[in-house]
Amino acid sequence: MKSIVVNLANPGLGDPLFYERWSYFGSVLSFIPQELSELNKVKLLIVDQYTGVDRKFISKFPNLKIIATPTTGLTHIEDRLPVRTISLKGERVFLNKITSVSEFTVMSILKLAKDISNPPQKIAGKTIGIVGLGRLGHLVRKAAKGLGMRILYYEKGMDNFALDHLLATSHFVTLHCDENPTTKNLISRERIALMRPTSFLINTSRPSVLDEPALMKALSSGRIAGAALDTSNLQFGLYNPQPKNLIITPHIAGRSIEDRVATCNFLVNKVKATGEFPHGFEPIT
């Protein structure tokens, strides 16, 4: 009997064949079935970072084999679950081809400097401070170098003085941190106060790394020049009026058509390679 795939992730923009790709493994549902007989058929669960998965949650699916998630971070999935988790974590070769977030960061720099700043600012020769020099940080560094920017960076394990120096001297600060206890509120009220009045802050990582209420006060008072937040706990209209020097987008930095399709195909092939579904149908490519 054909299994059921439950998709609780947003398939994103631009992949009309998302469900067909996953149908290799079974009938794809975008909801949790209510009948016990149907729950017993669920062998594959697709989730994104907005769906928390723990032992209690997966107990609904007694025959679940695999959890697939199109993320590098796994904070939404409990450790040591009795089912296999397939993700993008550690897939450096593949992820180096996924450039949407770094491109979005560059777009944010241009938007802040050219549209938000009054008068518009030149970018070449300015200093960019990259907080988190992992894969994305390296991609942003490469792009910033092409724009003629001076580059500073802070990475886990470096002295806190290096971060404070970065914040105090950078014209643009961009956050590319993992979400973990050491990065929670990393950019605190005190550290925001170190930034130049003419500087801009960009966050495409996780809301938890930034003291957002302190940032809002800094923006409203003119303490810093502007900010672009792609991941935020702030809601549109929460602050009335919303500061004109703030750009908020709904976590779309990684949602280019090409990268979404590539990620879906990559995960489908990783799940196939486990051998848990030997009698599936060939997915659409």
C-alpha cells in the first residue's frame, strides 16, 4: 500500500512541481490526517523551521521513517528522535551553490544606501562588518569585496572586543549567525549603542540574535541610520508609525525560484538514497 507524505513546510515561491517531486514517496498531504488508519500510513514528514517537532509530535505517526527539512539549522527538531532526520546541515558543496541569501544581503545594502539614506551614499570604500563567517558570511564577503568594500568580520571563538570594534567602525553590519545559546541577544542594546549614527544593520539570520526593541528605539531616535530585517519577531504595523528607515521582509531572502527548486530536488534525492522507499515512482525533474 502506498505511503503518505505529510508536508507542513511552505513550498515557497516558484516551484509548481513541489508536490509532484515528493509524490515519489507516496500521496502528499498538506495537513495531518485525522483517521488512525491514515496516520499509520505516514512514513515521511516534511517540515520547515516554523514547525516544532518533538517526541510527542511524532508519536502521532507510529510508522514514521524520515523527517525532511530544507534547513541547515535544526533547532526546531528535538535531538535524538527515534527517526532519521534529513536536512541541509553540513552539505557545504551543495549549499555553496545556494546564493539567494547573500544576494538578498547585497540588495539590502544597496536599498539602505541608495533609497533609505538621504542623500544616497556611495558603497565602495565603506566598511562592512560580517557577524558570523560561515558559508553565508563567506559569500557576502566575496560579494562585498567585488563592490570595493573594506571587510571586517567576527566569528565564534573570537574575543568580544573584536565584535565591539566591528560594530563601532562598520558602516554596514550584517548578521549571519547560527541560532544557539551563545548567539541569543548577541547584538544587545549595549552593542547597538556602539554603532555609528550613520551605520546600517541587516539581519537575515534569526530574530533571537538581535535585541529588536532596542533596535526600534535606535531607529526611531536616529541613533543609527537604518536597518533591514528579513527575519523578525516584529509584526507589520506593530510600531505606529513604523520608522521610515526600517525595511521588513517576511523571511524571503532564500526564496529564489532556482534555489527553491534545487533544494527540493536535493532533499528528494537524499531521502531516496536512504533506501527507505525502494518502490517509489521516479520523481519529476
